[in-house]
Amino acid sequence: MFDSRVRALSWSAVLISSGVVLLLFNFGMFAAYSPLAQWILAGVLVFAALVLFAGFVRNPDEWWRVIPAWTLMALAVMVLLALVPGIDQRMQAAAICAGLALAFGHIYLLNRTERWWALIPGGFMLVLGVVIAVSVWLASITLLAAILFAGLGGVFMLLYMADRGRRQWWALIPGGVLIVFAVLAATAGGDGTHPLLRWWPVLLILFGLLVGLRTRRTIPTPKLEIHNARRPRPRKEASTVVPPRTARDALGEYSQPAPGATVEVLPDNEE
């Protein structure tokens, strides 16, 4: 309990100090010491990330360490990007999203069977980072929305393919709907005569048929393995001796008189 309390206090101190330093950096308090301050801050962030990675390697059960580790790495990249002249701030935000995507991707690769859920937040962060980065060169809101919806739909499709449709078949439903939204966003702004705007409900029909066909499949019931058990030992036969019903039967036949029933007179010895 003492170790957990010390660990919690250490994390609290690290988070508070990191927040204070980043606030001072954002408000230009270290501008007079630039670029040395950025390099020092990036080095500190990388060192903290390596400490977290080392803790994870020492104890793989604490897989949550990879999330702050990759986040600190992304913060270090963000600080270094600030040194590039003319860099857009949206690229720094995209770097943070990429770091979070790497963190959840790392968690998924550690155990693909039980931690399939990590694909969803990891994919969302990756798609969001791509959209933010593309917005630097692409100003069309409709195309950005189409990329966003298509990327999110692709995440669910990836989840379905990674599981080979065995348990995560439900991912086809949100994936298909998001892809339909992407198509609608890409064709928005027209005169309404585009074939996709008229025929897109066919996609919903196809997805509905696919889900219905999957539910009709009979799932084979697993056979119970029966191992050859040892033969039971033969039970001992019950004794055929009939228990005595009376005390006489227990003692057997006795033909002599009972003790004390007769008195024998002994003759006197004459001298």
C-alpha cells in the first residue's frame, strides 16, 4: 500500500510539473532561451518515455505504461516541430494524434485476441491525425468530411477483417454506415442528379442481406470430449451369514444343565 501511494504521488508530481512547463512554453516564457529550451524539453520528454518503456519491459502486465510513453514521445516530436520554420500548428496536433494511435496499436499487438478493442481508439486517432494533416493543404470541408467518414468506416472494416468475421461481425454495420456517409459527403453540393445520391440506399440493402445471411448460419456446437475412465473396481459381495435372531441362536445349542441348577454332595472321607 505504501508503494502504491508513493507511485501515485510521483505521478501526480510529474503531471503537475509537466503541465506547468508546457504552459510556460506555450506562453512564450522560454522564448529568450530558444532553441536550447526546446531541445532540453524534448530530451526530458524522451527520457521520461524511455523510463516508462523500461517499466513495461520489466513488468509486461502493466501494459498501460505504453500509453503515456507514446504520448510523451509525441509531445517531444511536437516540441521539435516548433523549431521548424514555417511549420503549421496543425501538424503538431497531428503528431499528438499519431502518438496516441501508436499507443493503442502497441496495445493491440501485445494481445490481438483479448485487446481487439484497442483498434477502435487507435484507428480513430490515426484517422483524426490524417484529417488534421491533410487540412493543411486541402480546404474543402466536404472532402475532409468524406475522408473522415471513410477513415472511420475503414477502422470498423479493419476490425472485422482482423477477426476474420468470427466474433466482430457487428463491425460491418457501423463500418458500412460510415462509408455511406463518406459517399454522401463526397457527392454533396451537386444538383441532386448524381447516381450515387439516388442509388446509395442499395448499399444499406446489401448490408442488411449480409447480416441476415450471417445470422442464418448454424453455429456448430462443440463436441464434448469424453475421456476413457477407469473401470470401477468390483464391489465385495455381501456376506451371506444370517445374523442371529435370539441370544440362544448366538450361543449355539447347549445340552448341559445350567450352572447352579444341581448340587452335588461330596462324601466324607473316613479315617
